[in-house]
Amino acid sequence: MSFLGFGKPQPTSAERISAVENELKVVAEMHSRMVKICTLKCIDKTYREGELAKGESVCLDRCAAKFFESHQKISEQLQKETAARGGGMGF
Amino acid sequence: MSFLGFGKPQPTSAERISAVENELKVVAEMHSRMVKICTLKCIDKTYREGELAKGESVCLDRCAAKFFESHQKISEQLQKETAARGGGMGF
Amino acid sequence: MSFLGFGKPQPTSAERISAVENELKVVAEMHSRMVKICTLKCIDKTYREGELAKGESVCLDRCAAKFFESHQKISEQLQKETAARGGGMGF
Amino acid sequence: MDTGLTAAESRELDQRLQKRQVKEFMNLFGNLVDNCFTACVDDFTSKALSGRENGCISRCVMKSMSTQTRLGERFGELNAAMSNELSNKNI
Amino acid sequence: MDTGLTAAESRELDQRLQKRQVKEFMNLFGNLVDNCFTACVDDFTSKALSGRENGCISRCVMKSMSTQTRLGERFGELNAAMSNELSNKNI
Amino acid sequence: MDTGLTAAESRELDQRLQKRQVKEFMNLFGNLVDNCFTACVDDFTSKALSGRENGCISRCVMKSMSTQTRLGERFGELNAAMSNELSNKNI
């Protein structure tokens, strides 16, 4: 996953490590945000059952797919808009 | 508080410091989460008074006790379930 | 912005760097909190339009001004109260 | 992932990733406590968890673990698919 | 807490803990601003805080400090009780 | 801001600030995804974003960027005004 521009060739050893570390951090954070948001969208908050209901499971699968699609879409739009506005990373 | 397994004998100096630092960090974070959640559960959001009402104070005390009990209970259940599922830290 | 007491003369090089870094971190965090809170207060969540409505723009400007005023006011009150209670940083 | 790191760099990276894993597990655990406490505990007329609250927390932990597992699987699949797509584009 | 650290390690740890304290105070202050601003400021027809908003913020800060103090006391007691229980188990 | 740092210290600081910028951009991007996904995606009867959801996300990103820009301008002005006020007080 390189949509934030990490993973390009980097000279020093410390920078190479940082680059990989950052890439994994981005993935880990995305994962944690997805868990939070899809739990909120799909899981019944009364917790009357300890097992995932069929409907909840299906909702989680679709939520994950939609989250990824949104993530990619927003990343692309952000790159386009930022380029168009000539702005830096702070928008 | 060692329920996350920190504080076990560690060889190097840096690791010993990290272990204590981590343990204190866990406690600090638990404290900060408790303040947020018990404020939400117990404090009237209109702020018509600047002093804690009697009912609010009692609610805070009980919320703190229940938060600790939940924390410990969840920690134990997590250890049991993780062992039963044979899973690592990512569940 | 020195209301948290950073930026006082510091002996070593590392400490001088940390002091400036901390000061900038405080500003960056305040900025990010303001964006979150004023978006919540002012922006229509249905996103029927992609442009800021006139009313939303004006609301954002006023929200920013009020956020700064609150920030400064709370910082001053906190210093006074902490001094009066003779308490340290943990209140 | 092909990280392009030397063996020594990989070892350094591993150490950092272990720290990250501990941090992530702590976050995950903290979010679990927040989530299940918020959803299940609402009665502050006593300072011990009631039978109903205990049951709710226990089911909440089980369901959260299943959610975590299921979303982890989906995340892995989607992330692999996205990485493939991106490397095909780059070739 | 018996940390089992040497004097030199303790000194290093102290420095890190001071950094942590600064960070925690910044978080606490930030949460206070968020919380009191969210609860008290809702009128964006002017760019200066109204008398009502000022009063509400001031009471909110006072009450939040009392909440912080009270929960800090409870947290200390509960944490001490839990630590004792755990060390009794381990012996 | 007059940082009072030497050239070497400034260089070290620059490197740290670059890291901070990357981190802040990642946060900002993550918050954007969270915010727009939460506001726009609510239908989990399919696993692909619908036309309505796509449009909503796209408008949400545009509006969020304008919000970010506008609040950034206000923040800069207010922060400059506050810094001036504080340095006048200190002289």
C-alpha cells in the first residue's frame, strides 16, 4: 500500500527503516479505524448475544469492503485536489 | 498492576526502563480513559453548577469502582479466550 | 504561544530543541482539535453540497474565534485555580 | 511485502515492530474496555457490577473478539488485493 | 512500586516520566477545552463568547477539576487495592 | 517565531518537524476518511459504494478541504494576534 508515497527509494539505513515502519503504521492505523467504524455501523449495542448474528457478519464484510473503497477513493481525490489547488500537505 | 505481563525480569538496562515505563503508561492511560467515561456517565452537561452535586460525586465513586472491576474482568476473560483460541495478541 | 510555560531559557541543546518542538506540538494539536470541533458545530452532515454554504463559512469563522477565546480563558482559569488549590499538574 | 532492507535493518525493524505490537494491543484492549463499559454499565446505584452488567460485558468481549477476527481476515484480503492492483499499475 | 532499577536507570526513567507528565497534562488540558467548549458554546451568531457561555465554561472548568481530583483519589485507592491483591496471588 | 536556536539545532529541529508533518497529515487523512465514511455510508445491503454514497463522499472531501483551508487561515490570524498580545504583556 503506497498511496501516501512511502516506500520510495531512500538512501540511509535509518530512513529505509523509517519508511517501512511508516508504511506498516499507516496500515495498522487504517485497520484500527476500520474496526472502530464498522463495529459502530454493524454491531447491536445491547449485546444480548455473545455470537455474531448472521446479519452482523455480513454487514461487517460489506463495511470492510466499502471502507477500503472509500479509503482509496478519498486518497485519489485528495491527491487530485491538492495538485489542482497547488497546496501542500496542509491542504 | 501486571495484568498485561509487563514487569517480568528483563536483561538489559534499556529493557528494564522500558518495562517500568510501559507499566506506568498503561496505568496513566487507564486513568485517562476512566476520567473520560465516568465524566460522560455521571456529570450533568448543562453545567448550571460549578460544584459537584452530591449525586454526581456518588456516581463518580461507583463508576470508578465499576470501571476497575470491568477492566480486571475483561483482562481475565481476554487471557482465557485468547488461550482457548490459540490466538496471538491480534485476537 | 507560551501559556503552557514552554519556551523558557533551557541549558542543553537537546532541551532547547524539545522546548520548541513541544511548543509547535501544542499549536498543532490545538489546531487539529479546533478543526474537529468546529466541523461538528458548523458543517451540515448530509453533504448535499460540496461547497461551503455562506452560513457555514461564517459559522466556522466565529467558531474559530470562540474556540481561541475559550482556550485562553480556560488556560488562565486553570492556572489560577491550580495555584489556589496548591495542586500540581494533575489538578 | 518486499521491504528491500538488509538483514541488520530487518532486525532493527523487528524490534520496533514488537514495540508497535505492544502499543497496538494496549490500544485494542483499551478500546474494548471503553466500548463494553459504555454499552453495558449504566446503573450507578451500587458500586459492584450487577449480574446483568457482568453478562453483558462478557458477551460484549466475546462478540468484539469475533468482530476483530472477522474484520482482520477481510482486511488482510482487501489489503492484499489492493497491493496487487497497485504493483500492477506501477509495472 | 518496587521497580528493581539501579540508581542510574531510575534517573533515566525520571526524565522520561517528566516528558510523559507534560504530555499527559497537555492531553488533559486539551480534553478539558474540548469538553467545556462542546457543552457550553452553541451560539454562532457572534464571534465573542456571551455572558452565558463564559459562565458555563467557568463552571465547567471548576467541576472538571473537582471530577479529576475525586476520580484521582478513587483511582489511587483502587489501583493500590488491585496491586496488593495481585502480589498476594503471586506469592 | 524567534526560536533562539543555533543553526545545527535548527537543522535537527527541521528533521523532527518533517516527521511531525507526515504524522499530522496521516491523522488529517484518517480523520477525513472517518468523517466522510461515517456521514455518507449507511447502506450495507451491497459491498460496493452506491452512486449516492460516492457522490456524498466526493462532496464531503471537497467541503472538508475548504473547511480545513478556511480554519487554517483563521487559526493563523488568531494565533498571531495572541502571540503579539502575550509578548506585549511580557515586555
